[in-house]
Amino acid sequence: MARGDHPMRTPFYGVLLIVAAMVSSTLVSVAGPTWLRVVVYILAAPAALVGFVMTFRDYNR
């Protein structure tokens, strides 16, 4: 295994993306103008999807 190729790093980054999407959506829904909510929701959805794929991509083996 080369330096920086730890097998559990990719799922961890995926979980971080999911958590970041959830936290940002929650924070903006509590206090934020409508245009900011829309922008954050549009950016959070693909981030959560990419995080989901990164987290569960190795479980099919």
C-alpha cells in the first residue's frame, strides 16, 4: 500500500461530505434568506449523493 492509499479513507471522506451537506442544509434552513437556501440545497444534494457513493462503493465485493 502506497503512502496516502489507506483503504478506509474514501468512505470517511464520503461520510464527511454527507455530514457537511446535512449541517449546511440545517443551518441555512434555521436562518437564511430564501435565495441562499435554494443555492445551498442545490449544492448539498449532489454533495450528499457523491458522499453516499464514496461511502458505499466498496461494499459490493
